Amino acid sequence: MATHKLLLLPGDGIGPEVMREVEKLVRWFNARGLGFETETDLVGGAAYDAHKVSISEDAMKRAQAADAVLFGAVGGAKWDNVPYAVRPEAGLLRLRKDLGLFANLRPAICYPALADSSSLKREVVEGLDIMIVRELTGGVYFGEPKELVTLEDGSQRAVDTQLYTTGEIERITRVAFDLAKKRRNKVSSAEKSNVMKTGVLWRQVVSKIHKAEFADVQLEHVLADNCAMQLVRNPKQFDVIVTDNLFGDILSDIAAMLTGSLGMLPSASLGAVDPVTGSRKALYEPVHGSAPDIAGKGLANPLAMIGSFGMALRYSFGLLDEADLLDKATANVLASGTRTKDIAPPGTNAVGTQELGDAIVKEL
Amino acid sequence: MATHKLLLLPGDGIGPEVMREVEKLVRWFNARGLGFETETDLVGGAAYDAHKVSISEDAMKRAQAADAVLFGAVGGAKWDNVPYAVRPEAGLLRLRKDLGLFANLRPAICYPALADSSSLKREVVEGLDIMIVRELTGGVYFGEPKELVTLEDGSQRAVDTQLYTTGEIERITRVAFDLAKKRRNKVSSAEKSNVMKTGVLWRQVVSKIHKAEFADVQLEHVLADNCAMQLVRNPKQFDVIVTDNLFGDILSDIAAMLTGSLGMLPSASLGAVDPVTGSRKALYEPVHGSAPDIAGKGLANPLAMIGSFGMALRYSFGLLDEADLLDKATANVLASGTRTKDIAPPGTNAVGTQELGDAIVKEL
Ligand SMILES: CC(C)[C@H](C(=O)O)[C@@H](O)C(=O)O
Ligand SMILES: CC(C)[C@H](C(=O)O)[C@@H](O)C(=O)O
């Protein structure tokens, strides 16, 4: 039986708490004959406190060697003033870049039972199921020059560079179209081609790939500002949205917030498929952040982290039955009314992080 | 009596229709002794069709000479394939840049009578009144290099440059704090200082100006992605949001869409105050775009354009009583149930662009 190597990087804030619930699931699956091997390491503020870096070379080596990385969350006020190069986020950015995780899949699903937690009207979001495909290793996040310089008169000048090449856009476009074919067959490509040259290239390349390889999938081009508006006005018009790193950061957060289920949304960051082994590097993380305000209190919703493990079962290990089993257990537990505070209807009793994790193990 | 020189640039789509209603108001005010002199010129697709440019040198001269520019909207599918340098939006961008209109004020107000048109729950948006202050002449919109180059292997590479200097951030920060002092005394500054050097500088400069000049105003720093989320989750937590050109583009569109009153929201783009004359260049435009789908049908809501004229009365001409009068007339007409289709409750009769304009003149 193949062993599956998982690197757990719980990180900061609520990261460690929600990761602990995934460890319970790993033990459960291993007791039933699956061979998960886990290692754990530090990232973000936790790594800074221990080693004065946002991720150690050792942890990077483990990440390179793992079949999948499970990532909790990074950041918090404690590290607001650490040097830029070693701020908590730098660890996550390095993982994305060095592992070549160019495709970030962020599903935004509104669970009917939770539609009332949304700030949007029930009819606007009920049944919402969209997938944001965000380019994750290019754009303004990594383009050079990226610098802050002091001028002769003492004032400063900061520069970031938004850069995209044909190849970078082609590969993320293919990921989006492939996904759309298994869904509702529609891709919306968001850019600012009316003011950005990268937007012009983005639009051209998406159109070209569409015409050459996916002409049977519906494609629409939408300006990023309008896309943000339309997400608020009528999100169900979308199926797959493909967009660049920075717009993806914002649009996926909007989409997540619409659902009323932020604490439940997982994400996958995938690398290219290795032509020899057929495998790909991957990192799975909840969409929510480190939530310093509730960290350490046992209140955090572990479902986004658990769902991220579910995505790993599906995308990294091809364990589709196991992934379905986990999804079903989660749905049943939710339906039974066992919920953490963020998703419990007002006036009902909420459970803590551990109880919710235990309930899922029990349901399995 | 001073004359007030207005340049009207109706532009494309519904621009000309909504501008016609402002012309009625100008005539009404002139009949009561105010000295508005108006000129009209082309911009956007309309200018391209006539002169193969997005705005003529002649129109630019008139804009420079005017006390205020009233701008309708630009763009439409017809000009989707014109050369990049003369696309409709280029006319607007040139006006902003050449007139030095660095401060874009975008109020997002949810009129109680219209709260039900929002896709958000009534309690989330009712009474919402926030002001987005967007930097308008810097950032990725104008930074150089901005280019699309073909590489040796035939693939392409596109670059946009996000660039900010201390001085650019200082002046927009002051605009935001000055506004907050007349409002609810709170400024939220949105950037991505966790990934962008321009965000790092933005945050530093805003903090510095706050400490030195506006320590009595509440300041919070918020990451742009989180700001987008918070706008959806609980927009009433904000008073003034100050942000860069690109984030401002997106965040102000989200804020506008929340209100359910997109067709009603005006905006002002202001230059620096001339130390000699005390005046400043200004352009006023509705937040909505050219809406090609309803253009020419007499259905467009003229209230955003009329409100933009109201902002001109207030900010460019110091005609506060007249501005109040206009606001009151608008509120009364709305309260009487006279509404265009976008804001009429389902099942009620909607009026057209002209009837709504006429109703306001009558109410005045
Ligand atoms: C933590 C931060 C660097 C990150 C990003 O901006 O990409 C986060 O917001 C995300 O969306 O994963
Ligand atoms: C028309 C376009 C260039 C413009 C922008 O991106 O600034 C518009 O979206 C706006 O917000 O005024």
C-alpha cells in the first residue's frame, strides 16, 4: 500500500486548533488502513518566534518532499512590526512560489442550512456554487522591481510590478476550462483590460485558448470592478471565475463572504502535473485567516481546515470515496445542528472546535 | 455676478440621455439668476467616431478652461476592438491625469426608500453612508513601464507598474481626514502592505499624516481583501475609506452596489487647490457606466448625473443652498414614488429618464 506523505503547517492564530481536528481524521483513516505519514513544522509568526524566519529551510525541504502540504493560517498583530522579508505572510508566499503552486482553487459554496448567516438575501445566495480559479505565482505578488527607495529629498517611492507572460496565463486558463467542463460549463475571465496591459494580454490569451481547445465551453470577459459588483448583485450568474493573483485575492474573499460560510471554505493550490510521475505539488488551506481575536479559545470552526483535507484526499491522492465519505459526514453533522458559533443560528447552542471535530469522527 | 463655466461631456451609452436632464436643471437655475455657461464636447467612443481619438485636443483645452467638467459615461461593445491608445476609457484617463484630479470622492449612500433594491439584507445596508476616497492619478493606472512586448520565441510579456510616492499619498490622505472630520471622524486605510511595497509606503505615510495632523480622528489600517469582505459583511462599520487607484476602483464599485442605488450615486474628482485663485479643477460623473443594454431607450436613471451636478454646485461653486435645494427636490420626488425602472419596487409603474428629470424641475 502506498504511503501518503503529509506536511502539516498549522501556523498562527487558530491554525493549530483547527489542524488538530484534521489530525484526528488522519488517525481515523489510518486506523482503517490508509497510510498517511504526517510531519509537522512551523510557518509564519510561529517560525519567526523560533528561528527568526517565516519558514525554515528545513521546513521548505519537507514541503518539497511531501505529497501534500496542509496549511493552517499565518499572521497576527504580534508580528506587525517584524522586518518585511520575514513577516508571517512571506512563509506562505515562498511555499506558493517555490513549490510552483500556480493554480489556486477557491470554491464558494452556500450551504442551504447556512444561507441565513449571509449578509445577502437568502434568495440571492441560496444554492450558490462558484469556483474561483486564481493565478497564484505571478502578477504583482512576485514581479520585479518590487522596492521602496528613499529619494534625494528624503521622500520615498515604492514600486510593485504586475507582470504576466503568455505561458503563465495559458496554464491557469486551462485549469479553469477543465474545471468548468465538470461543472456548469461556463468561464468568466476577470481583468482590467481597459487600463492594464496585463489585462489586455490576459484577455487575448484566454480567448485564444478558448477558441483552440475549449470552444464548447461558454466564455465571458468581465472587468474586475464589474465582476466584484456582479458578485454582490447576482453571484449565481457565475460558474468558474478565472483571474490574476491580486484580483483573485479580492474576488475570492468577496465570494467567500457572500456564502455566510467563511469558516467552512477550503482551498487548494496546485502545481503543474509532473509528466513523468503524474503527480503534482499541492498545498491545502482554509480560506479564512488566523483570526487572532478568537485564537486559543476553542471557538474556531474547523470545517474549512477539514474540507481542505478533503480536497487533498480528492486532488492529491485520488481517494474519491474517502473524500465523499468525509463530505457526507460533515453534511450530516451540520444537518444535526452541531455547529460552532460562527454558523449557529442566533439563540441556539454552539459547540467548540473539538466537539465539532469529534462529531465528525463519530459520524464517520 | 460671476459666471460659472461648465463643460458637458456626455460621452457614450446612456451618457447623453442623463446629461440632457442636467441641462434642464442648468436652464432652471439660470432662469433664476445663476450664470452657468455651458459648452458641450465629445469624449470616448463618440469622440473616436468623430475624430479617431478618445478626446480631442480642443476638448482638452475646454476642459482646462472650465470651472467644472460634467462627464456622462464612456465605452460600449462598438469600440471593443479600437486600438488601445484610443479606446473610450483613454479619454477619461487623460482628463483625470492632465487636469490633475487626484482625489476621487465616491459616496455610497443607501436611501431608506430604496434599501429593498439591495441584494443585501435591509438591516445590513439601511442608512449606510460611507465615502470612498480613491487616489485617481497614480498607481498602476499610470505607472511606467506599461507595455506589452513580444519575446524572441513569439510569446508575449505584459507589464504594468504600480508606483506611489510619499507626496501622492500625503495629499490624498489629507483629503480623507478632512472629510472624516465633517462626518463620523473615522478613516479606514486599505492596502496590501502584506504583499506590496506600495502598500507598505501607503500605510507608513497615512500613519505619519494621522499622527502629525489628525490625531483626533480615528484611523484603522485594513488589508484591501479584508476591506472587500467587511464591506459585504457589515458595511456600516466604515465612515471614510481611503485607498489607491486600483483598490479604489473595485472597493467603490462594491460599496455602490451594496446600496441598491447604483443609478443614483454621483462622484467628484478634484485637483489641488490653487494657492493663488483658491479654485481647483474638478470633474463630476455618475458612478454607473454607459449601460449599453439600455442606452437610447429613455429608461436610464438620471439621478446619479443630477447628483453629480449637485456635487459641482457644492464643491466647485460653493452654492450650498442651491445644492441643498436640489437634494431636497430629489428626495421629495423619490418619496412621491416617481422612480425609474432600476429603483421602482416590483409591480409598480416606472417612469422614464425624461419624466424623472421633469419631476425634479417641477419640484424645484
Ligand atoms: C496572507 C496573504 C499573503 C494572502 C494573499 O494575499 O494571497 C491571503 O490574503 C490569501 O488570500 O491567501
Ligand atoms: C472606465 C474606467 C477606466 C474607470 C476606471 O477603471 O477607473 C471606471 O471603472 C471608474 O471606476 O471610473
